[in-house]
Amino acid sequence: MNRREFIGRVATAAPALGLARQAAPTAPRAIIIGAGLAGLAAAGQLREAGWEVTILEARARPGGRVFTLRAPFSDGLYAEAGAARIQDSHEYTLQYVKQLNLALDPFWPTEGHSIACVAGRRIRGPQGAPLDLAQVPLDFTSEERTMGLGGGLVKFLFSHMAAIGDPTAPDWPTGDVSRFEVPIAEFCRTNGASPAFVKMVALGHDLSGMSTLQFLRDTALGAKTRQWFKIRGGNDRLPAALAATLSDHIRYGAAVVRIEQDDRSVRVTSITAGTHTTISGDFVIGTAPTPLMAAIDVSPALPEATRRALAEVGTLPMARVHLQTNRRFWLDRDDTGWAATDDPMDVWDYTRDQPGRRGILGAYLSGQVAKDVTAMTTAARERFVLDRMERAHPGTKAHFEASASHSWIDDPWARGASAEFHAGQISRHLRALRTPVGRLYFAGEHTSPWTGWMNGALESGHRVAAALIARAR
């Protein structure tokens, strides 16, 4: 046997002799369902820790419910169809804004006048000032008129915030919070509010389905907020910038239909252009809204508590209809463009910090009115909102040029806007929505204290990524 043959035989026998070189440990691999902010944040954190990640996104774009409409508007104008606002207390969002070198503009105007349309009366008042109940033609109690809108909100709602505990605690809610697990209108009535005042609480929005506990949690988390912002150029610049750093790891047009797991790995099947593809990994993170996660076939079957949570916690019915005008005529009379009506409808001027003379007045519609508008044709939606916008901002019809709308209700990859916890659902389901099942973890704004905010989606991505990194050590 010559030297070359000897070396060859030793190499062949080495594994049996225990002499083989140890393979370098492979990086853990996570499969992430959804390229919204939660999925992008989780992927970024895991990549920094050396993980391999694959994001499966059903849409052809990142961002999920962060969606900026640019067409069919003229002159480069844009408006938000989804997430629109950032509070100065939203540390995760602001951290990414800084990291990605994005610029901010104030969300709310500080000067001018806003409009309230109540019981057929158009009421004009200074922007940011509480609505003067003396001008509202409703049957308030004498105490309510003395307290005013702000004082009444404190008495009937905000004075109870301390009793809900710390919403950021991992095991929240603790203790008996059953008295808060009722609709907001019922809670206000129980605490002495008149029907007239209850009507004012939700002016501009339909809060009939939301649990008081969710409302108070959101209020408590925003209690220290002093400034509100939006991202210059459109809020979709945040997910777009994040996705650009992860572009090689995102598969667009991939709708997940099945998750399989055992004690060693996960397998996720998605459909792209009619073709089924299955990939394997160590863990899977589901960040899609609850209706979509509930529709995925999971094997072994999820625990009953998780299945019920995903099936029962729904999303806010919400639609937005935007009207482009040939100029911002409301500024001529020192109006901000902001309005709230008891239709109900909220109105925002999206173009205050955008160049040019044209403007966009956006109608924010939630609850039943959003469902009604969603069922309409495009032309009917336009007429419906134009009529109501004219009441709030006379002159809209004369200056109207074009409209654009987006309903999250019939969006197949959302089926509604942010999560809406109805009476009893936070107590029953929040822990299940946050609790991993084997190698399947859950993220998304519905699992975060900041439900309904970009900050909540980002926070949830960080939370789950940290949990996985700790588990893999």
C-alpha cells in the first residue's frame, strides 16, 4: 500500500473511528408568515443574531396594513389607506425612523379651525380645543354641560384607568377586570353618562363593538403623548426601507396554507401562482391578522384555547375614501380640513405638508358605515362621501376632481383593519394569542399592548425574536 492509498483508506474509515471533523453548527432557521412590520422587525432581529430567515408574503408588497395610496392622485400627492399616526411615546417606531434616516412631519395642525357636525348642526372651533357642548343641540345633563366634554370623559372613562393595571406587563390583565369587559357605551351609561354624552364619546368613529378594556389600555399607553407625527413621503416608506434590507429573504405572492411541526422542525406550505411549495425550518412565526392565521391548516392541531382566540378575535371594519380637490379651499377660511361627524365619519387633510395647490380630504369610516360603504360600487362610494363631506366642508363638490378608496374589510390579506377586542375577549384570549405552540410563535399588533399601532407590530416582532434567540442558545 502506498502513501496515497493509506491516506484514502484512513479518510474513508475516519467517521467510524470518531476522527471525522465536526461540521460547523448550522444557523437556526425561522420561517415568517407576513412581511408586515411585525414580520420585518422579527426577521431583522433574527438576522442580526445570525439566523437564516425566510419571509412568506401573500401580497406583492411589504407593509401589510401600512399602505400609502399614490394613485390616482395628481402632482405626486398621497394619502394613507392604513396606519397613519405615530405618537412621541412610540419608542419602537421612532427607533426605526431614526435608524432608517426617515423624516417626520407633525400629524395634527396647531392652528386654524376644525369642524364637528352633530345632530344637523355644523360647529366650528379652534383646532385641538374640546368641543363646546353649549353649541351641541343634544339633551345633556346640567352636570355634563358644566364639566364639558373633557371633564365628562375623565369622569365616565379616564378616571378608571388606574384600575386596569400596567398594560405592558407580560401577564396583563391581572386581577378582576370584568367590569371593563363591556362595550364603551354601556360602561359610560353605567357610570352615569346620558345618552347624549355617550353619542359624543364616539363622535366620528363607531366604537360599538370595542371593549372598554381595550379603549382604556390604548388611552393609558398614550397618556404621556404630547406630539403626533407622520413619515414624510408616506408611512409606507418605513416598511419599504426595512424590506429593502431583507429583500433576498422575502418571497412575495406566497400565501401560506399549511404548517406542520414536530419536536425537531417545522414545514410550511405556501401557494405561489397555483404551485404548492414546502420549506423547512426550525421555527415559524405567524404575524398575519387573526382571521388569516385561523384559516391556516396546522398539524398537529392547535390547542383549543389558541383556535378559539384566532377564530373569535376579529378586526375593526374600516374603509377610507379620499377625495382630491383642485385646491385646498378650506384653508381660505382658516379651516384645517379636520372634521368629525355623527354619520359617523372622521375627516383628515392628508396634504397639509405636501407641495402644490391640490388637496386630499380623507374620510375615515369604521364599524357599520364602513361595511355599508364596502358593499357599494366605486361610484356610489364617491357620491356617499361627497354628500357628507359637503356638510363638513362646504365647497367640496365644487372643487372635487377624483376619488380613491380602500376597504380593509374586503382586502383578502387583512379582512379588516387592526384587531378589535369585543367584550370579554381580552381576558379570554390575549394570553393565548401571545403563547407559542411548540415551534410556532405568534406576533402582530393584536399580540402587543399597542394594538392597532405600528409600534405594536414592531414591538411584537422584537418580543418574539428575543424569545427565539433565547430558546436557541
